[in-house]
Amino acid sequence: MNGFLQPMRYTAVDGDTWEGIAAHFRMTPEILRSFNEAESVAAGAIIDLRGVDVPQLGAGGSVTGQDGQGRLLYRASAGDTPAGIASRYGVPLYALRIANLDLLTGGEWIPPAGATVAIPNPPID
């Protein structure tokens, strides 16, 4: 969980499948499997729901550090979108926008490649 009470990981129980877990968290089994290396789901396995360590559509950049307020600093890459970044790091889109008011220029906000984007309230491990 992060401070916004969104799940970051899921602990599998007996009988879980990729399809069932994906449906519960409103994603496709293919995307969920791309975040996780196991071929099948075993009871007790920790399932990554965000894919922080894998490239995602709309969030191909990388974390470069933290700021003095505990926010992650993310370097945007070409094609990144606010929705992709928010999804990858498990924060609501509105929170990402509020944390980056200095980057907003009206209309739809698309961070330019190389821009540093603050990720508010990073996940609690």
C-alpha cells in the first residue's frame, strides 16, 4: 500500500490464477504476468500489481532519486503519460498532477522527455 491506500502487491492464496487476480484488480492477465516472472501462481507468492521494475506503456522512464520531501524523482522518457506514470507507481492521477504543478501548462499534461517528475507518497515496502 501507499499513502493513498492503493494496493501495490497481492499475496496469492490457494486457488488463485493469473486470470482471477487480473480480473480482480482490473487489468489483463498478460500485463499482470509481464510484471511477474512466475509461470503459475502459488499460494503465498507476492504478486506485483504495478510493474515498477518493468517498462510500461506510458511510463518508460526511471527513478533518479528522492527529494527532500520523500517523493521519488522520476526522469520522463519520450512517450510517457501522466496516467502511465501514476499507474506504474500506484498513485492517483490527481496526486501526481498536484505534485507537479510547476510542469502543468494547461490542457493535457504530457511530461517532456528528460523532465523530472515528482512521484508523491511512494509505496511503503
